[in-house]
Amino acid sequence: MAKKRLSKPTPRADQGLSLATRAIHGNKLYAFRGPVATPIYQTSTYRFQSSEDAIRYAKGDPSVYVYTRYHNPTVRDVEEKLALMEHGESAAMFSSGMAAITTAILAVTKPGSEIVSTPALYGGTYRWFRDELPKNNLAVKYVHADHLDQIDKLATTKTTLFYFETPTNPTLDLVDIAEVVRRVRSAEKKLNTKILVMLDNTFATIINQDPFRYGVDVIVESATKYLGGHSDIVAGVVIGKADFIKQVKGLAKHHGGCADPFAAYLLSRSLKTFDLRVRKQNENALALATALEKHNKVKQVLYPGLPSFPKYFLARKQMSAFGGMVTIEVRPSRGRSPIESVVRVCDNLRVAVNAMSLGGVETLVSIPVYSSHIFMSDEELGRHGVTPGMIRISVGIEGIDDLVADFEQALSFA
């Protein structure tokens, strides 16, 4: 007697399953015969059973695999998992965070369009806005995070996008997500136009902040960071409504920033420990920030989870936890400049690693004026709130006593 095949239910993100479960299993919540680990489809092209497959593809059948720049089963698997994790309808994976950001923005703009943004952005995004978008006749207007009431005045019928980050890089300043959405929707109604709200959620991650809950349209993230979590891949993701993601993927075919199957495999592997890693990083970051706030060589500690943080109450309102990023401003010793002091601190760390990234299991430090915010004028640095005496710390999952002792000894060299 033939064995009855089990049907495949179509589970949704709102089934009540925990984030940890969704990150491990994705939508494969049913019995089936196959590998436990995601297979790597390391191929550039796909064999057709007959030319009928090519005809089906030409007629728009999305189930026909043709070329990995267009789609790939390994990449598709991790895209489905990311969408499920972050409460989105669909997701598109890219070869880097910048590829995700630029493609998503270009999908909603055209020559003559305008973007409204908060000024405190990742340096790569800001420099792309400053140096590249004007070449395509795209204008960016900036509104300060503390003056969101200006959105109504800045938005015009040419405005197609509101773009922002929160927490910001590297000062961890916060933007009120609910207020952004409220102001943008008001401007839409007034202008009788559509303005997409796009948020870079890299620093917070879905564990600490759920942008869709507040009405954001699109999430972009550098998957190189917390989603990957092991400092061994470069990737990005765009998450949103299925129609918009289809548009983004269409543009990605032309721009070519497609995800590599092996990177997708590594990302899928990393997502299985995502919940554990980020929660431990949250815990360590709060403990380290609390300890460093008491150190006489530290002028200030910027961390949303500290009561001394300027927007602590906003952090408590829109974040469920406060992330793994801590920024400190060092108090230099007499006769030394701020930049000389931070260089000495970074060069004398033994546990923390002096490297330009974030979100990995190992604690990393970087000097923003030499890394994320390089090639900016003093005026631009001032607008971003970045000073030469700052050290950005991406807190890892090491023993917290080891981390505190390491920073205490390194700060003695300031």
C-alpha cells in the first residue's frame, strides 16, 4: 500500500511561534524527507528538462530556475526565513548591505525624485547620498531627528521616500519611528502622493526593534552584521511587501548585486543561533556600558539602555532591548589630543579586536573618524555628532568580566 504523502501547510509569521523557532526552521514546519541543513546550490545556471521549461520562464513562471543572478534555491530558502522572522511578506537577499540599500532606494526613485532623510546615517549610505545621487538628478533633504514636525514642510509631490536609521551609527541617537510614520502619512494625505518609509534596522535587529509594528514599509539590513554574526560573510537584505520586493528583485537583475549561494548557506547557518547571540550581546553591552560609565578616562558613554542616555525613555518605548553597540568618548590625558588617546586605547586592547565591522561574536572596536565616517568634513562630522575622541564598540559574547578588565587596562593608556 502506498504511503500517504503529508501535505505542506503554509505557516505564517503571525502563528505565534517564537523568533528563535522561526530563525531555525523558517517555514519548514511540517514533516518531509530531506536534509536538515540547507543545501548549497553552487551553480551559475540550471538544467532544463526540455525547452518547455524555457518557454514557461519566458511566459513569467517564477518557479523555473534559469540563472543564479536571477534566483537560486539556497538564496530563496534564506529569503523566506528572513521574511518570516521579521514579519514581512517577502525578502530579497543581496551581496552586501550597500547593494541592498542602493537597490531598494533606486526601486522607489527616478530622476527628479526627492528623498527626505535624517542626517545621522551610516557613512557609506550618507556618502552615496552626497556623491552619487546628484549624478542621477536625485535630491536628498535632511530633517533632524528632534524636529520631525518639519517633514510636512520638506515633503513635496516629488518626494517618494523617507529613509532613516535608528539607532544611528555611531552615536546611537534614536529616531521616533511612530512619529516618523505619522508625519509621513500626514504629508502623503496633504500632497495626495505615496511616500515609502524605509528603515535601516541593522543596529537594532528584529530582536530589539520591530519596525513593521509601527507602520514602516520596508526594512533594509546589512546581513554581514548581527544576522551573519561570525564576521565571515558579506550580505544584505530588503524586507517588505511582496509587490515591492518583486520590483527590487527585478532591478537587482540589472544591477547585479545578487547574493552568492555559499554566503546564503552561511547566513542560514548563522540564523540558527541568532536569538542566542544577540540576547547575549545585549546583556554584555549593558554590563560593559554600565562599567565604563564609571571610568575616569571615559568622558561619556552612549548606550540606549543607560538611564543617562538622552533618549532613554524613547528607547524603552520602541525597543524591547537595547542592542550590542556601545560608543564611548575618551577623556585624553594632558598633552594628548583626543585622536591620539583613542588610538592608544584601541592599540592596547587584548580581548577586543581592532577591526572595522560589527555584530560578530567577537568584540570589535573602531574609530569612527577613521572608519565609518571617513572622508567627511568637520561640519559633516558635527551634523552626525561624531567626534575624534569616539570609539565605537560592537560588544561580543565573551565573558563580561574579561571585557570589562580589558577596557579598564586599555583606558589607562589614554
